[in-house]
Amino acid sequence: MKVRFLNSLLLLVVATVIVGCAHSRTVGNQPNAAEVIHAVSDLSHEFSFYADQRFHKQYLPNHKGVTNWCNLYNFDFSNANLLLLFDCNERIGYKQKDVEVINEFLSDGGGVVIFGTKEGQAQNQLLESFGATFSNMSEGALTVSDRIASNKIEGHVQSTLEFSQPKKWEVLIADENNKAAMALKKVGKGNLLVASRGLAGSHPSARDSINKELWRMLLPEIAGAKAVDSNKTFKGSGIDKLEYLDDYGTFKLSYNDYLKPYAEAMVDVYKRSFPHIEKRMGVPLSPGMASHITLLATGGGGFSSGKVVALAVWWGGFPKKEDGMIEFLTHESVHSWVLPYPEVWNEPIATYVGNLVMMDMGHEEEAKRRIKKTIERGLKYDPTMEIYDINGHSNSSDNELDNAAKNNIHWGKTYWIFEQLRKENPDIIADYFKKKRFYTANNKINQYDMNNTVAVLSMAIGRDLFGWCNQYGLSVDKHKAEIKMEL
């Protein structure tokens, strides 16, 4: 009986040791990784297309993910267990309320991932409140801790961390000088993971899923201290939930508290630009198009979905400089103007109209410089403009262009074509869009392709342009155009 008891006791001790060892290999000594992750990606402090669900697509494909566009401190984190903070623009920083809600989320068991670089002032200011900051660049090869030793680290030189209390942090990735590029810390019931920005993807296409296995292993453990209910509502805070929605009659402007200081300047430049855009386009906006303007916390990138036009508040040095913003907001507005049939040269023609509006608003010298520079990009690969079509393809040349060169042709040739036509008719853009609006409304077409485009352009200029366009590499056929020319 005594032997049986001792054997049972020994088995119990061994089992306890095994379980204890297994638990020590999880972040923050949590017994289990999260089976269900409800992740929140913050876009309110720095917008990027990547942060808008691309990270989630790469590293959390079987879990739920939402985005936050509003004040972070207003977000409902009750059914979330992971917060992703990719970046923060130094012009706005994190408010004290943001820091408090992040700490509350961690105390409640939530997991937080903060990415950073040594140049990222606002991210480093937030990290200082947790006793860390990115201050240097890595040297030599990156090494990993035993716990993640099975993972090969992709990415070369990384920003490295300094800690005010190093013993409170577990270093997961370090350089040859033992400077951390990724580390974690227990905060309240939750887990804080800090990582150099270069250790995860960043491309808007989500094609760069570096360290995929590492992130897919770590993230469930980071979120593992807080259970969420997959049967309960888990929603993001999108554009429709922004704290401010100002009505200006012809359009509404939405933004959060972080971007409130820039709202007045944006309204001013938009109101002044709009009449010039409409004159250059020759037709009014279709009902409902570009009726909602929203502000993005970024200096680069925006979008138009027809109704909604999203503008980067610091584009081109705005609000100190306005020429770049005039071009940019015109570009995004034109995307709404051309619907329901996008242009074959959708991006370059939108910016080209922006350059014309710049001229109308007193920035002629800069606008001409931009037009000239764009055309030169195309002439570099096609000096006569006769070899390639607007997509950089050729039936007469065996010289296959790379994607960058094709893009230069796409932009350069588009600009060149309209500059040639504008010499003949200074109002060619307005006349073109008038004809397009009329003929697409009165003709059932399957696709607004280059053949239809040249048919409309011909009517706008008053002569058949098919021969001229073929001479300059566009490969068009009037007989394939669904819109028939009426000259």
C-alpha cells in the first residue's frame, strides 16, 4: 500500500513538473494560447493601407479582425483581446486618455503589440511609459531565444531597444550585442510585445508575409490572458463612427479629435478647389459622388470609393503648403467624377487634372514642372512615343519593360497625349468628359476600354484620332468601339 502511494505521488510530481515546463514556454506564464482572437488594428494615429487588415490577412487568417478609425480611447474593448499599434504620427501623438485605455486593456488581460523604430518619436514616447524605447540599429546577425529557436528570422537590420528595467523584459530576438529587436513584458494580467517594425510585413498588397510562422505562433499567446466570446458582437469603429461629421451643404466632413486641428484648413482648400475642378471636368459630379470627405492621419495615400473621398491631411506639407494638396484632393475627387466608368488611364489622368487645377489656383510654375517631369519619365523609355502603348506593351519591340518602366510609360504617355491635344484645344479635358458623360449615358456598353476612349476623344477634339493614336502605339480599332463616332 505504501509503495503504491509513493508511486502515485511520484507520478503526480512528474506530471506537475511536465505541465509546469510546458506552461513556462508560453508568454506571461499563461496556461493556454487564445483559441479565438479578436484583434483591433489602430488606424487613427497613422493610416496605412497595410494596417487596414493586411497584417490580419497575413498573420491572423483564422481569427477576427477589425479596424479603429476613431478616438482610440472611445473604442469598446470589452470583447477584444489583441490591440495592434503599428505607428503614430509625431504631429498628433498619443493622448493621455489613449495611454490610460491601453493600460486598462492590458490590466484586463488584453494583449498589445507595439511596433516601432528609432526614428518613431510618438511610438517611442508611448513605449517610455512601459520602460522601453527604440534607440539604435542592430549589428550583425539576429539571434532568437530558445523559446522561438525553431523560427528562422527574416529581415536584416532592425531597430533595437533600451530598457529602464531590463529584468522585467523577456528578449525574444536580439542582435550580436544582445540588443533586443523584439521583447515582451507582463503588464497587469496582459502581455505587451514590442517589435522592430521591420520584423513584420508592410506592403499594401500583403505580399511580404515575413516571419509568418513566428507571428502565427506568438499572437495567440500574446492574446491568451483574456477570453473573448465569438458569439457576441465584435465590431470596429469605421469612418461612419467618427466623432465629428460637419455638414457643408454640398459635402460632409468627418474626422476624429486627433485631426480636428486640420479640419478648417482642409475645408478651406477644398471649397476653393471645387469650382476649378468642376470647370476642368466640364460636368458636375453625379448625385451622391464625393459627398463625404474624411481625413486620414497620414502624409501619403488616400482613396475614393465614389461617395467617400479620404484625404491625407499632411500630403505635400499641408497645411503649410497647399499646392500638393490641391493636386491630391483633385486626384481623389476625379476618381469619383469619372464613375461609373473608370478611365483606362485612371491614376495619371486624375493627377493631370490636379496639375491643371494647380495652374488655375496660382501654382502654374510648379504644375508645369510636374507635368514636364512626368512626361520625361515616359520619354526615357520611348523617346518618340511610338513604341509602347499606355501600359508599356509593344508589338514592335522585343524589349520587355520591368514594372517600374511600364508605370513610367503609363504616366508619361498619358500626360504627353493630353498635352498634345491641349495645344489644339485648351479645354480638351472638359470637352472629353462632357462627351463621355453623354455617350455612356445613352449607349449600353460592356467596357469603357481604349477603343471607346479614343472614340469619345475624337468627338471631343472634332476629328478622327484613331490613326494618330495608332501612330503613337495605342493599338486601337474604331470598328471595335461600342461608342460610334459622330463627327
